Amino acid sequence: MKPPRKPDPEPLQTNDSATILVGIGLWVAALLALLVIRPAQSWWIWTCVAGIGLGCFGLTYVYRRNQRQK
């Protein structure tokens, strides 16, 4: 016989915007470093650009989600 299940914990309140902004900042730093180094493979630069773009998309998604929840 199984013991009774404990109730689920409450979800943690996090600052998603700050997390995404830190990620975007890291992608920008990587992009600047790559622009100084000038690697032979240009796909590294485009990876950073994609990371920045997806971070901006995530930031707008989180902002709209928070506006709907108010």
C-alpha cells in the first residue's frame, strides 16, 4: 500500500525578465568578442545574433504574459 501523496509545493516567484536580460547580455558580450577576434567561421557570429534575437523574443513573451496575468 502506498503512503499518501504530499501536496505539491507552491511555484517559486522568479524574475524572468532579469534572467533573460542577463542571457542577452552574455550573447552581446560573446558577439563583441567574436567581432574583435574575427573567426574564420562566420556561423559563430550568426549564432550570437540568433541568441540575441531569441532573447528579445523571450523578453516580449514574458512581458505580454505578465500583462495578461494582472
